[in-house]
Amino acid sequence: MHNIKDIRKDLQFFEESLKKRFFDIDINEIKKLDEENRELIQKKETLEQEKKEISKSKDQNLFKRSKEISSEIDKYSEKQSEIKNKLETILSSIPNIPHADVPLGKDENENVEVSKSGKIPEFDFKPISHYELGEKLGMLDFDLATKTTGARFVFVKDKLALMERAITNFMLDTHIHKNSYQEISPPLMASANTMYGTGQLPKFENDQFELKMEEGSDRKFLIPTAEVILTNIVKNQIINKSNLPMRLVAATPCFRKEAGSYGKDTKGMIRQHQFYKVEMVSIVENQNCLEELERMTNCATDILDQLELPYRKVILCTGDMGFSAEKTYDIEVWLPSENKYREISSCSSCSTFQANRMKSRYKNDKKETLYVGTLNGSGLAVGRTMIAIMENYQQKDGSIVIPKVLRPYMNNMDKISSN
């Protein structure tokens, strides 16, 4: 969320920055509400001071005036609370402003490729999709999941279930032992306030799975990504500067309604309501955000390098970035069956945007209290990594060669086949 004090300093810059995201705001409405809010606060403070002076004087003749002041203060308080809520509702629905490095563009078609890595495999047969491979092996069952649960779910069985677990453990081991992330096993539910902190609420409520709780209980949601719960670890805190940077990693199931994606990727595991992901989160001094973004993105691409999967790195344009991001790199892995790259990781710097919402701060060397910078990135999406391995390592007979780095996690098997 944006700090109204920062907006007030340069209204024109704020408005023009959001235009780059193709997001329209009524800057005059924000200015008007801000001025009304401050005016009401000032009136309340003036009356409170007058009441304080009356109280000190102990003049009985002013007793009636004291009661009048209390009534006026209540009236101004009610009005100020109403104005403040209106202002905060508007501010909470405004996305982060893009960093100057981000290319201008309206949608994914205007994202900019930064680099390509790895060799795209050549086949002497027509490569088939991961879901065809999985069904022929008898190790992916979408029909059974539809019967037990519904569309966009899958049963992963036997050696593919082992591979899914192996991918997760390999990623965690790499991020913990090589990249110095601290492993966290977090709750899979988040409160409404926690979802607000990272920007999922209120704007994206329709994409969340809300749990039915006892009447009167706080609202709870299944996490759409571990980013939500990991980032909020520092909610409402002033962090000791010596503890920064904080680098956290978790492997969790994630739950999304995929609202607005109906008709897209209906076959296979590309877009499901439940999926596994290894998520990295960094909490840093704000001036270190962009440097940390490069580091985090390299941690994600290193996984693909070790798996020997071809991929490309893309910087998202202003119109395609997520709500909380100031700058984002997408990593897209090659899928032979589609003859194109598909997203497997998204790494974003959010600057102080989430910290403002969470009230997460630290004291710098000058003892000034500042908001931290937050970053998040997939390291990687487990299901999509398995899809990429299946398709890029598939053989003519329908078997799948296991990447060398995964073999120690899979009882030193070198191939998955139906035999």
C-alpha cells in the first residue's frame, strides 16, 4: 500500500507512474479526502486542547462548554473515521508503482526477453504432452481426481509421485545449503489481515479459497502461495538491522481458484487449483531490493541449470506485473509439446509496498525507523518443473530419463517407465 505522505509530496509523479501500469486513479479525489482528513484531525486536536485547558482551570462556569466540546469531538471523530476509511479503501486497491528499469507495455506480449539458456532438445519422433505421457505410464490420473474432487486436480502416482517429492527435496536442499535460505514449515491458512498484508485482499478476493469457520471467527483462507505466510512473519515488527537480510524458503501446497482463467490450460497440470511450490522470500533494507532481486532470480535459474532444462529469463512490462511488484523477472521453461516457453518462476521486488501494509520496519544506522523491502520468488513451481522434465527428457518408448541431480533422491533410478 502507498503511504499518503509520499503521495502528497508529488501527486503528479504518482499519477503518471500509475498511468504506466494502465491504472486510472482520481488523484483529485485522493487529494480532497487527504485534505479533509487532516482538517478534521486538526479541528479535533484544537478542541481537545481547549477541553484540556478547561479541565485545568476547574471553572464550573465552563462545565457546559466542556460538554459541548465533547459532543463536537465525537462528531468530528465519526466524520474523520469515515473519511479515513474511504481514503484507505482507495489506497489499498492501488498497485505498486513500477521501477524506472521496467519496460513500458500493456500486456505479456510486450515483456522483454533478457536471456536464454540451455539447449532445446531435438527428437527423432513427435514429442507428446506431459499428461499423455503420465496417463500412458499410469501415473497421472485426472479422471479419478475429477470424480473425487472436481476439475483442475490430479492424482500423481508411483514413480512420478516419487519424482515430485524428489524435485521438492532437491530444491529445498539447494536453497538451504547453497543459497543460505532458512527453511520454514508454515501454516497453510492465513487470516484476512495477513492476506491484506501481501496484497491478496481486498482486490483479489475472488481468486482465494476461503474456509468456512465458526460464526464470529476471524476469516481464514488457504494460502495461494507461501509468500503470503512467509512475508507476514515480520508483520507489525521493528526488526533489528543486524538480522537483515532475512532469507526464507518453504515447500507448500498452494490453492487458487484461478478466477478468470476458465478455458485456459484445461488439460494437464499447468493450471490447477492445488499445486506444490518451493517459495523464496527475502526481507531486506529497501535500498538493497534490486540487488536482492538479481540474487533471488539467479537462485531460481540455478535449479534449471542443474536440471539441464532450457529456459529463458524475461522482464515483465509495466502492464503485466503483479499488484504488489515494482519489478519482476519471469523464468520460462521450454515445453516441447507446445513448442514454446512457459512460466515456471516469477521473482519480484515489492520495495516497501507490502511493508507499508504490514507495518514492517527497521532502524537504520542513523536510528531512523524505515520500512523494509520485501521480495518473493518461486524456486520453483514443483508441478511445472516435473512437467518440463517429463517433456524434455521423454523417450520414443514413452519412458522418461531422470535428470542426474535427481537420481540420488530417487533411489538412484535413471529412468521411469511402465515396465
